[in-house]
Amino acid sequence: MDLRPFIDKFLKRLAEVEAQLSDPDVFDNNRRAQELSKEYSHLKELVATGAEYLKMLADLEENRALLKGELPGSELAEMAKEEVARLEEEEKRLTLEVQRGVIPPDLTDSRNTIVEIRAGAGGSESALFGADLFRMYSRYAETKGWKVEALDSSPSDLGGFKEIIFTVTGSDVYKRLKHESGVHRVQRVPATEAQGRVHTSTATVAVLPEAEEVDIEIKPDEIEINCCRASGKGGQGVNTTDSAVQIIHKPTGLIVRCADERSQQKNRATAMTVLRSRLLERKVAEENARYAAVRKDQVGTGDRSEKIRTYNFPQNRVTDHRVEVTLYNLSNFIEGDLDPLIVPLMNNELEGKLKALNA
């Protein structure tokens, strides 16, 4: 695949966006100005990568010619051979980076994200695993400079979570976390197991791009809003006001509850954001299903019933079943070092889109 024409397109589009941003009138529309600023930043990165890619190709061609012209085994030939090997590895990396720019951007990739973790099979151990996953994603967010904020939770007796819902805000959050949706399976000896037997439990993770009002229209007559007292240990007015908000979306039957804020108004706004995001996820899933019907080589099915990953503590092993990658450093992974699996998943998605583009 010749990437030079695409690099030329990046340069041309960068000049166009730069010209638009230099027009003061564009800032009259704040949303449009933000979109152009994001595109400009993205294009600058692509153009820089494209320039690096073209220089690498020139260096690779020069060193291959040098290698061909030198006597085998000579010092210069050995140096050229080493440089060719290094540049060929660099070619793979840069080719992938430029190809990412070829694919039309997913508009949800830059969105902030709502993550929902729920205990599955395994009782109290499943709830403890849910808490481990929440901590894992929180640690990963720290490494990326993202902000994590809890929206609602249902703690279990032993310190886990039957359910926890939280937002992650920052740069390219959904792009990196969207492949975490699905069933996560854990194999380990529970703290309550007296005989040291390994148990298998599950927790489900749902990752939703945060929806905006322009994405999903919710009519007032489509929702039923109920207010009640927040549950908890009390104190500081937690249980003394009707601050918890529950919203029922009548057309779909979706129910959203938010009780983390002491202000009913804030809980209502947060619950509406979660509801829009869940409705947006449904809309995107329906579009993906239609797309998958005409594209045989789709990347994952998005089926929540699939076990996407196994965390085996006795063997210090984590396996992602979609890309068939196994790591023997679960201890680091569970502490937030997720990129060794997230990057292959992102690359797998890219390869699938490139196949569809070239089909």
C-alpha cells in the first residue's frame, strides 16, 4: 500500500484547516472551532509522522543500496545490515501509524467515557473482582493523566462492588478503553476459601462513549423521574434529603440511578448523561450490526456474553481471547499496565478496518 498520496492529503487538509482557524469568524461557533482545533492537532501529528515515514524510507533505500554494493562480511556491510534491520522494524511501526490516519476517524474515539462494572457469576468473589477491575482502570487512568469520578456504586459485604459506574475524562479515553467491554473471567483462590481451591468468577464491563444532547434527543414525555433518599451510612445530610434520582426511559425500559452527589439537581444531570450514553451505545451497536452484516471479517462481535479475557492469578497469567495474546505479568497488568493488551486490540481493529477499506 503506497502511503505517499495519503501523506500529501494530510498536508493539503492541514493547510485548509489552518486557513479556517485563521478566520476570526469561525470562533463565533464554539463547537465548530473546537472540532477544527482537534482536527488541526491530529493532522499536525499525522504530518510529522508522515515526514518521519518518508525519511525512514529514504534511509532504508540508501542502506539497502549500500549493503548490495559492499563486499559481504566487510565492516561497512555489517553496519549497513544492522541499520537495515533497525529501519525495517521502524517501517512497520510508522506504516501502522500513518495507516491510522487513512481510516476515517471514529467520532466517538475522542469522547469522555462512562464505565460500568457489574459482578457476575461467583457471588462475593465476583464483587471483589469488580473492585479489582475498578482499581485497575483507575491506575491506568492515572498513567494517562485522565480523571476518574464515581457516579454510582453498590458495595458488597466484603469490600467489593456488586456494581460501580464511573466516568473517565481525558484525551482519547474511549479510543483506548472501548475494547474492554465484555465478560472478564478471574481464576484464583478466594479470600474466603479455606482449602485453597481455585475458583472461577466473572464480572462484566460496559464502556460507553459519553453522549451529548445533540447525539440523542430525549423527549420529556419519554422519561419518568423519581427522587428518593440516598442509601448509605448517613451523616452530613446523606440520608436526610431526597437527593438520589432514578430515571426510567419508557421506550426502552432503561433505568438509570445516580446518588453520589448530595444535590438532587447534580444527580439528575448526571443520570441524564448516563442515560444518553446508554442510548447512544444502543444506536452505535445497531449501526455496527448492520455494518457487520456486509463485512465478513469484522473485528469482534461486541457480544457481552463472550469471555473476552481471563485473569489467572496462580499462573500470573492474563489472556485476551480476541487477539490470542497471553502475558505472564498479571501482577503488573492488574496494577494498571494495560497497554500490552490494549495496543494489540487497537491494532487488530485497525487491520480489520483496512481490510474492509481495501475490499
